[in-house]
Amino acid sequence: MRLICGVDEAGRGPLAGAVYAAAVILDPNKPIVGLNDSKKLSAKRRDALEVLIKEHALAYAVSFATAAEIDEINILQASMLAMRRAIEALAIQPDEVLVDGLHCPATKLPSRAIVQGDALEPCISAASILAKTARDRELMRLHALYPQYGFDQHKGYPTAAHRAALVRFGITPEHRLSYAPVKKIVQQVEIDF
């Protein structure tokens, strides 16, 4: 039996928090009904599928790259780093890696990038769900630390409410300094001094 690993990330667009990635090897003998691109599922459905994936997958791993790493190496490279970390953390080595998108992380394993793979390949859908649910939990943790920013609502994305909170309260250590709206706030603060 060939072991196929699906890989996807969550959180490339937000202004704050880490970018998360997951790697999943599904068990062909235990299919999971309802897998899809995590963005097309409700939070409740993602949470339910997360439990099933973790119960039935042959192996899975979730990893991340921090906001500081994103600033240091850029979001694409940080996404690839998070993906590589997830693949390397798997308890079982797959025969092939299928990655959502245009790029594959640096790995010695045979890899293939599939555009919209999170809607086409169940193993990538499963990885999409695990990455998204892990990142959402992390943003709820950040909300507890910084409630004034509303991370529980926008999950770090550049909504009007998030931008207004940045102007009012400044940045946190979790904000991505290389992202234009955050950089603008930092520059404004420097000008004011």
C-alpha cells in the first residue's frame, strides 16, 4: 500500500499569529465522509472532522512558523518551513507528498503541488482542516491575551475592526511587522516620536 501524505497551510493572509501547516496520511480502509477545503466548511463541521481525522488517519502532524519567522524569511518561505516541519514530524514516512497550491516544501520525498488540492484530494482536505483548526485555537489563545484586538472574531485577518484596533492600541509581539498595514502603524509611531 502506497502511503500518500496531504499537506496544506492556514494563515498566510492574517496580520498576526503564526502560519500553521498540517500533514496527514489517511487510512484508505477508513474513509472520512465530508472532507473538503476547510474554508468551505463551518467551524462546527471542521471541529467534528478534526476529531475523525485524528481518530482514523494513519498519521498526522501539525506545525507552524512564527510571526517572527514570517518577518525574517517572508510568508511563502515560512509556509514552506511550517509544511516541512509537519512532514518531518509524521510518525510514518509517506511514499509521496501532495501539497495544496503551486509550491512544494523542501523535502527528500517525492512531492507534487496541486492547485486547489484542498478541494480535490481528501488527504489535502484533511490537512487543510487540521491546520485551520489548530490556527483558530491559537488565535483564541491570543484573544485571551489581547482581548481588545478581537482575534476571536477576525482571527488576525485585516478587517476594518482589526485595523482600527491597531491604530488605537498599537501592535503586539504577535503581529507580522513585514505586512504593510502593520508596518504602516510602526512607521507612524516612529514618526510621532
